[in-house]
Amino acid sequence: MKPLEGIKVLDFTRVLAGPFTTKILVDFGAEVIKIEKTGSGDDTRSFGPFQNGVSGYFVYLNAGKKSVELNLKEETSIQLIKNMVKDVDVIIENFRPGIMKKFGLDYESIRQLKPDMIYASISGFGQEGIWSEKPAYDLIAQAIGGIMSINGYHDFPPTRVGASLGDTSAGLNAAIGIITALFHRERTGEGQYVDVAMVDSIYALLESNIMRYTVKGAIPERIGNRHPISAPFDVYQTKNGYLAIAIANDSLFKRFSLIIDRQDMLSDERFYTDRNRQLNQKALKVEIENWLSKYTKEEAMMLLEKGGIPCSVIYNIQEISESEYIKERNMLVDVDQAEGGRFKIPGNPIKLSSVEQTTTDPAPKLGEHTEDIIKKYKEKIR
């Protein structure tokens, strides 16, 4: 039995942040009923890549869920949902703030029907406040949230993180909020409203960058792959490519110096402490790359790893996806779609001893479960 079996979720989300949340809930056993727009459904059904006409993007985010087509502008649909509310534990939505209230399905309305409901909303800037009405996609959240200002190199424009971190971090936070609220309800019987903003989620990931500003008044800038405090902590050129090396304390640097046969650096004032190495990181990089020029990235990694130094060649998506590591960790799982064939999608990164995931149920066809759900609740509508 999975930890969330028996928990029912009414899912009004689409695209990425919300479906990412409910994907996590499904992986842990929750029953997720996905409410989709009549005729077109979730936008990601039309997002590539496609396999036999089926969107891999949609399958990845919605495997294991049920799909119900409803037109929320119709009173019969609203009445059906209100009757379903009494039978579910969680509602989640990622419409623009105020939309659910227009449908009479906002938290205050729902809690009148079911006081212990867990209700989660994901938006760009939160449900209230000066920016709550601003439209947002991941790029906007990354731009306003601060992460683009520190991502990339000094001489180049601010750079978006390559994955949609605004969406996925908000999705993770919403999942954590929902599960925490369920635990709180188990203890107290109380429902709860969970309000997650993409910009908040990005901002919370900035860790020491915020503290450098609030404590010292320093405004962090783009410094590429370097670490703002420690060195060597960067990507370095080898004979045949790049190697990432991360050394964040003096004992590791001492070990590193012995491995590369440069004990003299331990008495060099420029490199004697972590702080000094950071201040003289350009000179340090020259010394390290002189040593690395004798080796391929694979050879250098083997030598450094043998000495316990954190380092890695830089994998592309194919290389990490086909690695033995991903196989061992069940981080690619199979989904068999009746029409699309077999997809491989990312597995659950949260490993629980009671849950093993090697396959998952297919993503639903648009409206696949509409008839069954309506039949189940039609007596309550009358």
C-alpha cells in the first residue's frame, strides 16, 4: 500500500507547475481526477515531442491520473464538482487569482461544503498583493525572482536556467504544502489553504545570495560556474573537454594539492585558505588547467575521485539517461500508452522504503473517465 492511497485529489491544473504537483501525489498512491477543458484539454496535449501522435510531455506529467472533460461555464458542471467535493480530500488549481471565485469554487466557497478540505493554489505571484494580477510564465518568474541575475557569465546577458525551475520548484512546494496540510488534518481535523507562488519558490532557492545582500549589502552578480565563496569550484579545461571540480574547504584542497603533486600551493599565500583561493581564483585556475592539460577528462576524474575529490565530467542528456546510475535508481520508468506505445519518463526522485516504482499507469485520453465519474455522482446532482 502506498502512503497516499485513499487520498482523492480534484485537479484543476494544467501545463507544468500544477501537474508536476499532482504527479508527485500520484506516485505516492493518491487518486487524481484531472478536470480538463472540453474539446482541447490540458495545453500540454499539444506540446511535443510526440510518439505516434501522443505527447510525451503530457504523458510525463499526467501518467496515472483520471481525465474528466467539463465546461466550467455550465452550471451542471459546477454542480457536479460541488457534489464531488464532498468525496475528495484535496483540490488544487493554478488559474489566475480570482478565476475559481467566479466559478464559485474558491477556497471560502468550498470550505462551506467541506470544512476539512485541503485546497492548494499555484500562481506566479500569490493570491493577494500588489503583483497578484500580473501574468507569469517560468521565464517571468526567473527574471523577477532574481535567479537570472546570477545565472550565466558576467560579459553575457542574464540567462534563464535551462529547465523550468519556476514551475517545478512551485510544484514541489505545493506538494510539500499539501502533504503537510494532510498530516495537520490527521492530527487536528482542520482543513487548510495552501498558497504557493512561483516567484516565492525561486527566491527561496537563492540561499546564500540573499544572505550576502541582507548581511553585507553586496549584490551578487553573474560569475559563471564559479562559487562566490570557495575555490577551486568551477569547470576546468582538460585535454578533451571539461571537468567540474568542487572543493569547499582547506582539508580537501590539501588532498587535491597532493594528488596533483603541487604541495607548493599549500604554502603559497594566494592559495593558503579558502578565502584567499577565492580572491585569486583566476591564478588558481591557470595552475589547475596546466595540470589537467596532461590528461583527458576521464583520466583526471579517475585520479581525483580515487583521492576523494568531488569532480565530474559533464554529461549531456543522453549520457545521464543511459547511465547505469539512472537504471539503478529507477529514474526512468515505463509507461505503456494504448495509442502512443511505450514511453520512458522520469521516475520519482523521493525514495521511500515502502514504495518501489519501475512502471506507472498510463496517462488518460482526454475525457476518458468522464462517463464513469458523472455516472457515479449523477444521483447526487438531482
